[in-house]
Amino acid sequence: MSAASIPILQVADLSRTFPVRNALGWASGTVRALDGVSFEVRPGETLGIVGESGCGKSTLGKALAGIHDPDGGRIAFEGQDITALSAAGRRRVAPRLQYCYQDPGNSLDPRWTIRRSLAEPLIVHTALSAAERDARIAEIMRQVGLPITHLDLYPHELSGGQQRRVGLARILTLHPRLVVLDEPTSGLDVSVQASVLNLLRELQRVFSLTYLFISHDLAVVRMMCDRVAVMYAGRIVEIAPAEKLFAAARHPYTQSLLSAIPDIGGRRVTDTFALEGEPPDPTRPIAGCRFRTRCPRQAPECAAAEPALRPLGEGQSAACLFA
Amino acid sequence: MPPPGDNLLEVENLRVSFSTEAGTAKVLDGVNLALQPGEIVGLVGESGCGKTTLANAILGILARNARHEAGAIRFGGEDLLAMSQRRIETEVRGRRIAFIPQDPYGSFNPLFTVGAQIMEVMKWKSPLRKVSEGRGLAGFFSRYPRARRREDMARVAEMLRAVQIPDPAVATAKLPHEFSGGQRQRLMIALALLPSPQLVIADEPTTALDVTIQAQILKLLKKLAKESGISVLFTTHDLGTAYEICDRICVMYAGQEVETAPVEEFFRRPRHPYTVRLLESLPRPGRPLAGIGGEIPALIAPPSGCRFHPRCAFAADACRGLRPPVTVIGGGHDVRCYHPVVEGAPA
Amino acid sequence: MRAVRDILAKLVRDPSAAVGLAIIFLLIAVAVLAPVLATHPDAVWDMNPRQRLLPPSETYVFGTDRMGADIYSRILFGARITLIIAIVAVGAALLIGVPIGLVSGWRGNWLGEGLMRVSDIFLAVPQIVLAIAISQTLGPSIENVILALSVTYWPWFTRLVHAEVRSLRNETFIEAAIALGVPTWRIVLLHVLPNVASPIIVRTSIGMGFTILTASALGFLGLGAPPPAPEWGRMISESREFLPEAWWSALAPGLAIFLVVMGFNLLGDGLRDVLDPRIRRATTGR
């Protein structure tokens, strides 16, 4: 994470709106799922994107993967602008920039055997012979810790944890540089989650991967990430090195979010948690700072303009007038 | 049979199996559990451990292919499994035992206003309802007595204020989709508490919610339960949530309860090897993640004896034979293991 | 192959599907072996005025018709016509309807919408009316019946495939394949098509029965195969003037049509139960 390293991914002022349709199917408004999001990812690091449902973190991941086209802004991957690539250009980037679904098991065709699903990316993106493909598949199965005998099974014959391993294997056979992990542990039991997280770290080491780690689980993010960006209502409100963020968050929303995590053995959140209300309705944007309606520190100047991310030293930035 | 003590709920040696295409799954294998009045007990375990089946068994809403093999569920000294369906429907379910479901989205009919749905429940389950009022079809066609309806409506408004739904009069005229997930869960809590139950069964009520909303809901539920002295059986797979709200925790593994302890003791000195490994699986800064090797067993042909033995580092011949009896550690801490862990508890 | 064997095994276990399957195997066997099974293979097309309208007997199992032909033998040879009409017409409808459904379902743009509106126009006119109009214009012949039936049946496949593809497009594994950079033709042919195969198969089976019924109706109206072809619908039509005395001449072809249509419908229902992915997911736990 040296300052000299060139970013593998640069995102500048990225925006994406979705039309809101009324009962007749007419567009009756828009939701700003992403609004002026900017950040950089350096090679080999894990950048966490955290926030609550509807904050835009999944839209961000899908925009990076080319599943959603952004309305504005710029995405540069390894120095190349990939914001508005053609389908063919996108396919050339795909092997190096991979998107991993929340439940990679669902990303497997239910009618295909594991072997066939794992072979597909190699058939599409490489000129390997059938024998070379088989060797590569056997290798990746070993690396994700699954027995070769599972290759002839169908996805529904595997457990949830095993399906995730196959989903990861499918993405990693192409040896990508950057992997966008969208909620990689949601819905898993803690013991399975532990093994999936260990696997992700091991694979990061073996393949020298860069991760964009999207999650709502702050305990997991704290464990896995080098830097963390906190999103609220479509914007990044704070970005900082993980240890800095968890030790001394500067944005009031980050502070509230951290205070909501149960701390086993510590003080109970049910005694200390103070944040009231819920995230704003995305179809009715709030003027000024989006968090001000719930913020314990809100002041009249918060309504005037949307605060920009302000560097606070040691790689920490927050979008708050009082941070 | 021990005399019914001052426990509100006692589950004793409950066995429930499900007949499936692949065979008979022994989902609950001799489960024991007790709840005192006013106590919040966390039923903790990973998916497939049987916690939801146990909750459903207490509510008497097991699936059709379920079979009650043995055991008793005593509520206020009476065995619910021996009680007539009619009595359970009129006196117990939704009255003395209420339910908060996991999914706040699927729990309301999208076509009717929230107020209409709450009042429909109150028509049948209000604590003011007299036993003489019509049952079954007669009750269906009989009108909601006007005087009771007025009183019930006042109670509903009061309860909605208690669960912090702003402006109850406006809220009851809204349709379910006009509420967020957190607000719907507040409404579900209100609906569960309106009949003044003695016991609330909450089945993973915060799993579908974001962490800040979860904190709000847990805070609310704990406050309301403690204020009115209601017992809560809180099932969850999340140990952090259990720490927040519970007085006592009972851990289940593959259809057997393995350890029960007061919450502080539970997290400070876990004694069952499974509990220890489960706690070590939690991500915590500055410590490697341990995880548990192996997979949760299939319940159609479960391991003999202690069902955790194939994944346990301390497994011996005895563990494969009979299920371990209860070892009383003291202070309400019970563990079902031949080799309870002595040291090595996480910080 | 394992899948086909599994499906057959499940079908045989379902009583109504097993009956349907048996009827269809019987139909195929009868059609193939007609010359062998027929008791009077020569008396199918020829006139035998001396043996007109004989009631069922040991020699003429189902009796004879107004031309003196053996009804039993005519039914056997009629099975060939029925089967050929159904297979070719439904096959052609599949070949037209499925690709159009795939394209319109995958591309939700003006092209997809346009194709769906065209199929809507066909669906707006009752099939039998459209088929009558077509065969009336082109003249009575087996080829024209097949043409009329396939031209009127393809929109059913288009509708079905369109709807299935639209919902599949939102499945994670399809989106994942797009994100993985899999070319569109591979996604449509290797991921989408196999996943819509089940409803297509069910619709094909039911469509066969439906097509046979419509073909018989056309034959009854004199728009099918010209005489003396042993077409079942025409046989009923020809027996009308001798009812109720020579009841047997209408009974046998009527029963044949009834049995075959019921067979395809039973099989279709059975296939729906066996192949329906929702039911299957429920039993396998995913």
C-alpha cells in the first residue's frame, strides 16, 4: 500500500439513477443510487465498501462490473477508461476484472455440472485445449478446497458453502487482477463464513488479487479490509484506513454505524445506541447533507450545501462540516 | 416427571421428525428448554439446527409432514401437545403465546391497510374478548362488538406509540408497502404484544434488517418485554444479537441442545466444544478465524450419540455411544458433553 | 441421458401420465405397423358396395362404412395421417415459434416488442377460424392442413418462450454469465434454451393433442385430406347421414380421436409435474 503504487482502479464522480415507475409503468421520478462517487483502489489492497441496504454499494459493484451502465463519471481500470465500453470491449476486460455475486452458488446454471460451469470461462476467454482446461479446473478445485469428485455434481447437490467455493473457482480460473466481491458472506452461518473468509484471504495471497469488498457486516470488513469507504444514500461519507476508521471515525453516520455493531463482552448496544429514524426515501432527496435529518450534530449550515469529502490526514477523509 | 416449577415454559425431551422423500429426518432429538416468566432466552444455532422447528412446535404450527415422536411442551403447567386444537386456537396461540416472524415483508397482506389487519387480529385475539363470543364460522360472521372495538382501537393507538410508529391515526390507514422493513417489524412487534401475551416467540426478527435498524428494534423489543414482564424466546444464528438481548442462551446443534448458560457466563466461559468453536468463528480483530471443520450432518442419518462428535477434537468412544447427560456446572450453566472444555475460552 | 431416464421413470410412476404414455406408444405402434395389423388392408381405399354398413362382427371388428371398407383397418391407416399431421405441424410451429420467442424475450427493445405484437395478431383470431380460412383458400390437402396448423400454432410457443426468457434474464446465473464475458449466442443457446426446454416440451405434448383435434375438425368440415384417405375427422363426417342406424361408423373414429387427444393431454400434465423446476427445486431442497 505504498503511496507510489499506481491505482488499479480509479472511479471519478460516478453517478447512476434509476427511474421510478408508478402503477401504470410510467416513469414518475428517479432514484439517485449513486451520486458523485470517487475513490481509488491500489493493487493488492482490499477496499471495503460498507453501508446499509439502499445506500448504493451494490449498484457501485455492478457499475464496475459493467452490469449497470453509469449515467455520469468515469471508471478507469489499469489506466484504461472502461466507463462506456462496447459489449466486445467489455468482454476483453472481463477476464481481468471479475464480479462475484452475493451468492456465487446462484451464479451457476442449475442444469450444468460443476465441471461444465468451470470450463465455460476458459472456453470463452482462452485458447486452452480440452486437456489443459481439465488440468486448470482440477487445479482450481484444489485451490478452493473442493474434492475433484464434486466436478460431476449439480449445484443443488452441494452445500451453501461449497457452492460459494465453486462460484469463486469459476471467477478465479481466469486469474483476474481485481475481484469485486458483493456481500460474499451474507446468509452464511458463522462457522461457514469463517472458512469462506479464510479462503478469500488465501486466494488473495496465491493469486495476488485486489479485492473490492462490498458488505454490510462491519465486523467482517474490519477483519478483511485495508481501507474502508462508508456509503450513505448514494454517496461516500467517509473513507479511511480500516484501523483508523474503526478506532476514530470522524463522520457522525460512521460513528452511529459502528455503535450499532454488537460488541460481545462489551457494553450493550441496546443500552447505548442513540441513532433514530431510518435512511431517507431515495426518491425524495434531502437538500444539503443527506444525513442531517438524523444527525446528532446537525446545524443550519448543513442544509446549505452538500459537504464534500475533506482530507483529514493519514488517508482519512470525511464528508462532514464538523468532522 | 418433575413437578412443574415456576417455569413458564418447559420443553422436555421433545422429539420431532419430518418424513421427506429421502427418508425420515430426526430434526429435534430430545430437546430440553425452560423459560422463566419475564426472561429473554436466546435459542442460538446455525441453519438446520432445529431452532425454527422448536419455535413452530411450541406454537403448534409444524408442517404437515412433521411427526411428534416423544416429549412434552408444558406452558403454565399444561402440556400443549395434549391440549385440544380448539383450546390452543382460542386461548393459547396468538393470545398467551404470540409470534414475531423473521420476514416483515411477507407478514402483511399487501391489499389491506395495516389498521384493518391489526383490527382483524384484535377482533379475535384482544385480551378484552370474552370466551362467550362466537367461535369458528359463527365468530366469522358475527360483528365486532362496538364497545370492545372502541376500547381495542385505543389500545392499538397506544401500542403503536409504544413501538414508536409516528402518528398512529395516519399509519393505520396506510398499506403495508408504504412502510420500511424496520417499521414493519415495529408493527409486527405491536401486533404480537397487543393480546398481552405471557410469551413471545421471535424467530430471527432482525435478520432481514440493517445493523442500525437492528439496534433500534432490539432496543425496543428488550424495553417492551422488560417493562411488561413478558418472556421472549428469541431464535437467532447471530451470537452478537443474542448477546444484546438475552438473559440466557441455549445453543442447539443438529437437533440437540448442547449448552445452556446465563449470557455473561456463556460468552466468558463456554464449555461445550461446539460453542467454543462457534465463538472462535466470529470475526474479531487481532485473532485468526478458526471455523469448524466438516459440515453440518444430514438429519436423515445423523451421527449417533452426541451429534457433534464427527467434527469434535475431543471425541472419544463414549461420544459415539450415548448422548451425553447434562453436566451441571452451576449458576444455571448446563452442558451436554462428556469432556467439557475447561480452559481456552475466548477473551 | 441420465435426465431422460429419470424423467421416464418418474412418468411411469404417475398413473395418469403412464396412461397417456401408453396411449401414445400404442398410436405410434399402430401407425408403423398398420399394414401388418390391418385385417383387410386392401379394403381401406377400395369400394365394396356389397359390404356397405355392416355392423361390427368377427370379420369386421368395427364394422364397415358406406363404401364397404373395413373401419378397423381404416382407423389403423388413419393413425399414420394423424401422426404425420401432428408431428409436422407442431414441429414447424416449434421451429418458427421458439426462435422468435428467444429473440423477442432476450431483446426487450423495439424488435422484441414488434415480434410479440405480430404473434398477438395471430392469437387474436381463433385458431380454427384462421385454419379454416387458410385451408379453404389453398384447397383441401394434407399439406395445406399442416401449413394451416403450423401457421396458427407458432404464436403459442412464442408467447411461452418469450415469458420464460424474460424471467430467466433476471436470474443471477444469466447475469453472471454476462459479467463473465460470455458471448450472447452462447448464453442464449447454452444457458437460456435448456432452461426453457421443460415448458416447451410440455407445451409440445399438449399442442399435439390440440393440433390433432383441430386437424380432425378440418377433416370433418371437408377441408382435410381428400377422399378416400382414411382421415378420422372425415370418417365421422361421412358417417353422419347414416346415424343413428350405422352408429359404429362414427363411434370408432370418434373414440380414436378422443383417446389420442386425451393421451397427449395426460402426458403433457404428467410432464409438467415431472419437469416443473419449481416443484423439483422444492423436492431437492433448492
